Amino acid sequence: MSLIAILEKIVDLSLILHVSAGLGSIILFWIPIFTQKGSEIHRKIGKTYIFLMWGVIFSGIVLTFHKLDEGATDPAIFLGFLVFLAARPVWYGMAILKPYQYSSKQLKNYHIILRLILFIYGIFMLIRATYLEDQAIILLMIVFGILGIFAGLDAWKDCRNTSKIPNKIQGHFEGMLFSGVAAYTGFLTIGGYEFIAKYMVGYWVLIPWLLPSFVGILLIFFYRRKFSAKKIKTY
């Protein structure tokens, strides 16, 4: 088998993995949300969800480079952003529950670096949007470029925060919720792009694309209040 055939096979398998793991993750996402926190089902389904999300992330990396190789630059840029947008909270949401792997200082510094990468990526997307003509792509670049800017603001807040003990419960749930936002956003903007664009035109197309972020923010505020003083089992 030639190298080209092997690479094509890898891309095909990555696409299958990306779609199947993506569908699985957006379905399983809700089970840990609505089950008792720290319970056996919460932890088991949560681990499966994390496993699927890493499958989405790594296959997404392969597909991003494949799109670049095909010359689909703008879809590749956006997919790459979504992949990183999902990877950051998935890593952080689990790492914060494992203090034996990272010190509080290491965890904070790594998280700042990841947010700064999103910030730089977001600026790049905003600049890229000024050279495009497709309205839908421009809107995506601007909206998610702004998300990258907010990540930079969060990094600045982290730098100024002198607290050495992170809130594990809050960090875990925010990480998992943000990963779900990224998963659903990817599903609606890439997987459901043609269907949505067929029935929604102009700025109306932003509604399904921004809906995951809106729901995610509401859930984050809810869980910040509900679990601010509670403890859950570590993984």
C-alpha cells in the first residue's frame, strides 16, 4: 500500500471517528449534568464522555490538516479553533481533579498559556475575517474570534488572581460545560451547516450557532451557585 493510500485511509478513519465520537459525546454530555455529582454513574459516564471527546479532538486535528492540504483554508482555520476550544476545557476539567499530577502553580500557568493561545488564535480569526467575502464564514470568524479575545481576558484575570488554591469543583464543571459547548457548536456549525444555512439566512444563522454558548453560560452560573460549597469524588 502506498503512502498516499495510507494517508487517505487515516483521513477516512479519522472522519468516521470524528462523527461517531462526536455524536456519542453530545448525547452522553447530559447524563453527568443531571445525575448526582460524584456518583458511580456520574463518574463512569463522565469518563466515557471524556474518552469520546479526546477521540473528537485528535481526529479533528487530522481533519484540520487534511482540509488545509485540500486548500479549504477557512474551514480548516475554524475547525482548528473548535478543536482547541474543546481540548482546553477537557484537559483542565480533569486535571484540576488530580492535584497529584500538577501543583496549583503549574495548573494555573498551563491554563493561562492555553487561554493565551486561544486569544492569539482569536485575533488571527478576526484579522482573517477582514479578507473574506462569504458572509457566513465572516460571521463565524468574528463571533469565535471574540470568544478568543474573552479567553485572553480570562488569562489576564488568572494572572492577577493571587489565590494559590483553585476551586476544584467549579473548575471541573466549567471545564466539562465548556467542552460540551464546543462539541455542540462544532456539530451545528460544521455537521449541520448545510441544513441550517438552507433554512436560515443572514444573521438568523447565528441563533443555532450561538445557542450552545448561551445554554452553557446559563448552566455555568447555575452550577457555580449550586456546588460552590460542595465536594465531589475525584476521578
